[in-house]
Amino acid sequence: MQRIVVLAGGIGGARFLRGLTSAAPDADVTVIGNTGDDIHLFGLKVCPDLDTVMYTLGGGIHEEQGWGRADESFAVKEELAAYGVGPEWFGLGDRDFATHIVRTQMLAAGYPLSAVTEALCERWKPGVRLLPMSDDRVETHVMIDDPDGTEGSGARKAVHFQEYWVRLRASVPAHAIIPVGAEQAKPAPGVLEAISAADVILFPPSNPVVSVGTILSVPGIREAVAAADAPVVGLSPIVGDAPVRGMADKVLAAVGVESTASAVARHYGSDLIDGWLVDTVDAARTAEVEAAGIRCRAVPLMMTDVPATAAMAAEALALAEEVRGR
Ligand code: GDP
Ligand code: CA
């Protein structure tokens, strides 16, 4: 059985995984999920990216939105607001709340996040093994100008990634992206083992900075991917010099990377990835990627539906075979 490891963020990762499991139904897929987006709200531990993967593959996702539950209601949120208890900018629905309550209860009882995630997946049966990147707390923070600082003082402050992304809609300049706690974090049980035993490692079209980049910032994970025998192939989240959805261009700028399909490939580098897929509209950029020592193909990369996404996954697996042993 082919063992595939995927380093995934939220929506881009989850949608890609649905195509991958359709293209390779018999493969043994391990997902290493980003937990840098995790946030404590109302005393509850919320893991947006793990949940997006779990709900999407388990059939509980709000399809159009791409995150949160289908058939959701917001009674709890309204009641909290009536007490003046926020934040009001983070959308937690009633069904979704139950997931966070179960998770928080299990964590308080002493179970590590990896065990909690496994327990939640017993209900959702995502058809993949979903591992958090780490059981240790890692929280992505974004350095922005301090709006309360004196004009021209250059004062800056760090805000939680969700505050920057959801509340501020990435509308203010990001000066740095910091995965707080990553240096001390250890990969969750099974993560390094899955990487070293993999036949293929894939980077889905997830955010290269705050999703895949955060996973790679956990000491040992980048090194394991670079040292793996398996071919490593990525798919560009940037199509036509812009993110397909979201604001990845803002966080790429914060780390000094242009928003092009080839710049993202070069950002990962040939130490890490062997192959890279760009969309057909970016076909002219394949030469730039190949010049960096990364095999590159231009294929359709829009995840419009499951068959189109499955075709992307099949292309990634074919490119992995092409670069195997390089
Ligand atoms: P998040 O955690 O929910 O932000 O999701 P990810 O990090 O997994 O993925 C976000 C990235 O997915 C964004 O940068 C988008 O550009 C990319 N993305 C979303 N839909 C598509 C698509 O249909 N095709 C491609 N190539 N990228 C996509
Ligand atoms: Ca995310």
C-alpha cells in the first residue's frame, strides 16, 4: 500500500485531500496538520485547521464557506454577545462549539492533542490518519504597527494570527510572522515516523507561510522531510500571481517572498521539494522553477470540484514518480 504524507493547513489542504483520497482510494494517507492557527476562545481550545480537514473529509463541512459546519446555527454566539462577551469577530456556531467542548474537556483530563484528535476522528472517519504537527502549544503571531503607539514612533505589537487574519482581514502591513512556542515544540507522536516511512510526501496548495511554513518550523519536521527517501512534491496555492482565495500574498510579503508560483517554489527550495506543480496560466514560470533545481509541470490547479481536484492529485503523484530517486 502506498504511504502518502501530506502537510496540510485548512481549506486548501482539506479540499486537496478530498481529491487525493478520491484519486488514490487505497493509499494510506497521513495528514500532518497545522496547529499554529489554534486559539483559546471562551475558555475553549479551537483548532481551525484540524477541524477543517476533519469536517471536509468527514462530510460535515459548510461547502461554500469552506470552514465550519453545514446546517449551522449561532444561538450560543448570540447569547454570548448579549452578555457582551466577545470576540464577536470569530464565527463559532453551535455545532462547532460541541467539538471544542469535547476537545477542551479531554485536554483538561490530560490527553494530548494527538489523542484528542484521534478520538474526534472516530466520529468523522475522515479516511486519513490526522496528526497535529505537535502536542505542544504553538501559536502564530503577527507583528503589526501598534495603532496605539505615538504617530511615527514605529511602535509595533504582536497579535494572534486569527486577530490579524479574521478581525483585521490582513489589511494592515505584517512585519513578521512568529510561530510562538515552535522552538520548544516537539513533533507529535507518529509525525517523524510517518515522514521517514512515506513513499510520497505532498505539500498541498496550502498557505506556504502560516500553514506549511508553521508545520516546518517545528524542530525536526523540516529536517525529516529534507532527509526523507520519498519524493516531495508541492502544488502552488498562487495562480496567476495571486492567491486563489484568502490573503496569502500578505504573509508572503512579510517573509520577503513574491506572490508568484515560482517564488513560492524557490522559497521552499530544492533542499525540501523535488517537484512543483503550477497552474497552466503560470506555464511561463516553469523554467524559473526548474532553474532552481525543482522539476516543474503546468497543469490545471483549480479545485472547482472533486474530479478536478483528484486530477491535480494524480498529477502530483505522477510527478513524484518522475522525480523518485533524484
Ligand atoms: P487555510 O488554513 O484555511 O488558510 O487553508 P490552507 O493554508 O490550507 O490553504 C490556503 C491556500 O489555499 C490559499 O493560499 C489559496 O490560494 C489556496 N487555494 C484555495 N483554493 C485553491 C484552488 O482551487 N487551487 C489552488 N491552486 N489553490 C487554492
Ligand atoms: Ca489556517
